[in-house]
Amino acid sequence: MQSIRHLSSSSVPSASIVLEKIAAQQQQLLVKWGFSTKSVTLSNGETMDYLERGTAACSSTLLMCHGLTQDKTLFAPFAAAMRVPRSVRIIIPDAIGHGSRIPSALKLGDDLKGWSNEERADDVLSFLDSINAPESLDIFGYSMGGGVALNLLAKNSGLVNKACLLSPAGGLTEEAIDETNSGLIRYAYRSIPEAEGMLEAVGFHPAQVKSRAPLLLASRIATGTAQNDYWARMWSGLANGLSLSGVGMTISEAMLDSTLSLSQEAFEKTSTQVAVIQGSKDRIIHQDVPKRILEGLTSDRCSVHYLDAFGHSGNPDDENGYIAQPAGPIAAKFFQY
């Protein structure tokens, strides 16, 4: 296995140059898509960044919650895939512990435990309050962000008009649980081979696995989170928060039971319409998560869509496959954008 020290002196510098070019290209796309980067200070004193397109004068607002290890910029292509009209205001915040918020999380040191979906939902509410967001809005959440969106829906009557959950973190596969229990946390990669393992696990084509891995590691090293157990703690905070019920059940059963209870709570408190989308070959999120959400909300309030051949993020059979591409039009049709 290549060490971080070795990468820092050879592979990573070249990858860092590519990262700079990619960052410039990303900025050009953000401008093309109409996004601007803004900052806000939360009630706890933390300053964070977010992307915004449009203003409060727009006819509606779409809040987008990204997944674990992503940030606002990496999530913007999901909005582009939906072709959201300019009449809709889009807000994409950095999740706590991600992007612009990594330095604040690092300052916690040994007190850093990661955050559950419920805790992250509370953080999103603090963010929305800080920017004077409208009292009701639409939400699109992916993976961790999908779990956050479900919590926002269940705990805050009247906040959510419609919610689209893409591969929502409402329960992990037995494979992911077994790997975690054995000490293998895919998202906590610290070398190129480990980054390749993560990319393969989330469903990317072998060609994308090889090309993306050095860039992912270089980006992680630049944030100061590759040399420690930062992302292992982030994963643990998420995973531990998923199994809060189910005495006598397996871990996966307990997670699914918690998601069912949360969905039932949402059904009782709101009349929100929900769409759930998931890859048919997802190795991270349990295939029964959409079914539990559907069971809790009923078919009158929830629709489920499985994306054939897709994993959690990519399509192992398609070199250009990325889950935003097929999910975007489905979400747009659901939101009626």
C-alpha cells in the first residue's frame, strides 16, 4: 500500500495540479449555472459557506443536502442534472464537518464524535434560520443528506413542501455493517488503494476508479483529514445514529425499524409528498430503506424509483455513469420544475 508520505512527494503533487484545474473548471460551471458562494455565521458562532442561486423573491426554494465526504461544490451538478428553472431559488450549504466547516470540526480534537442525521437536521435548521429562509421549501437530499431530509420532514411540521430522497441513509447493508465492525470504513480512505476501494464500493466503473482515486486522496490531504481518523469518526457518528430502536434485532433490522418509525412520524405530522430514488446495486444503503419509507408514508404520499444497474454513486457497467444523471430528471418531474 502506498503511504501518505510517499504520495506527498510524488503522486499527490501531480494530482494537486490537476485538482487546481478542476477547481477552476468547477468555478466556471458554478458561474454558468448561476451560483454564487456566500458565507453566514450561525448562532453558535461558526462561519460557514453555502451556494445560492436566485433570491427570496423567487417563486419557490429548493434546499439541497449533500452526502458524506461531499461539499456544496461537488453537489452542484445534481442541481444542474435537474435543470431547475431560474424561478426557483437553490440553496446548497456545506454540511457540518464538510467543506468550509472542516477547520471548525478539526478544532474539536478528541471531542469530535461525528454527527447523527438528527443532529445534522438541527444544524440545517440553524443554518436556515441564519439566512432567513422561507418558512416552507422543497428538499433534495442524497445519502447522508437524504437521511437529514427525512429527519427534517419528521420533526418539523410545515417546513417541507416536497422531499426527494436519493439513496437516503436510513439503514446500511449487511456488507457495510460487517466491514465497519471489522475496522474497514470505506469512506475513511488514507491511501490510493483505499480510495480505489471506496470508489469501487459505491459503484464506479473501473476506469473511473483509477482516475478518481489520486484526486480524492490529494483533496483529502489538502484539508488535513487524511492523516487522522477524521472520516472514521464522521462515519461512526452517522452509523451509530441509525440504530436507535429494535431490541433483539440485528443492526440492519434496527436501522430499518428506526427509518420506519421516522417515516410514520412524518406521516402523522405532515402531508408532504416524498419521492425515494435508489440504485438497484447499492452496496452502502440497504435495499429495503425505500420500502420502509414507503410503508411509513403509504403509497398515497410516497413513490419509489430504483435505478437499474446503479450503485450508490456510479454505474459499474458505464464508464460515464454517475447517479445524478438518471436521478435528476426523476427529481425534476417530481418537483414539477
